[in-house]
Amino acid sequence: MLGRAQKHGVLKINSHNLRDWAEDKHKLTDDRPFGGGAGMVLKPEPLGKAIESLKREHTKVVYLCPDGKPLKTSIGKTLAKESHIILISGHYEGVDQRIRDLYVDEEISIGDYILTNGTVAAAVLIDVVARFVPGVLGEEKSLDQDSFSDSLLTFPQYTRPLQYNGMGIPSILLSGNHQKIDEWRKQQRVQKTLACRPDLISN
């Protein structure tokens, strides 16, 4: 879907190599942390220059990091309204705090776990946001049926064949009564959310 959206000019995604803004002969983008400790930290100079050269008048700068606010559907909807977003993918032990203080508008985490780098997190965020850009999805109404669209998980889905390994499908789905089907689906969403993610109901 993202490939098709870019092909048709609905959205544009560019990746940039941070080394392009490193000026020393070794093109270094990271260094040891002051105060000691394990790992490396992305240096402020190349990252700051990259942001400055890529920013536009209404750019929003987002940093993907474990200590950011949890990614939710509502964040995707909001970011989809932005005209230009720069995503900073954290690597190693993260980026120099001064970059966060000077340039970053929003910090987002895709979950309570650690990745080897933030590129995967950036890809997840791009996919979440892109779904809310008009023209990306083939069927816009699917947005209203997806899990988390209204703090509920999605309902069970069935397709052909009618029988599989001795198992059929709920008869309501064959009734042709779309009002009853919608009611059944809403009931299933509530039951599934209560069973699997009761925290969503309480929130």
C-alpha cells in the first residue's frame, strides 16, 4: 500500500544517511558518552545539520525512542495531518540530549521493549500514520473497523470455504441482515476486548 501511495503521489517517503552530514574524514556520527557507560551516542553536529537542511516551514520533528509517549491510533491520526515530518531513528544509546532539547517536537515509543535501532520503529510509525492519509487505503471504511479505532479490538473474520476442518461459521453472517450482523460484530468486539485487553475498556 505504501509503495502504491508513493507511486501515485499520495505521500512521499525519503531516507537519509546521517554520514552525509558528518564532516570529519571518517564520517563519524557517534561517540562515547560523557560520564562513561556502555554503548555509543549519536553526535549532535551531524544530526543537527541534517535536521536544519531538511526542515521546512511547517516541519514536525519526531524522535523514536523507548522513553517517548506510547504510540496509539490517535497519534497516527494527528500526525497524518502534518505536511512534512522528520523522523529521527535512535541508534545505540540514543542521541545527544541537546538535539532532543533543540529540535524534537514529539518523542514516540512503539512499545516497552528495546530494538537494536530505531529504523524498525520509524517504519512502524510511517505505516500507522500513512493509513490515515486520504488515498492510501483502498477502502477507507476499514479504518472504522480496525482494532483500537474506538478502544475496542476487532471482530472475528471468516471467508470461504463455508466448512473448514469440520468447523463452520456463525450463521448470522449468512443471514443477509446487515443490521443484525453489525450488532453481532459490536458484541464480539466488546467480548474480545474484555477477554484479551480489559485495560482498553477501563481506559
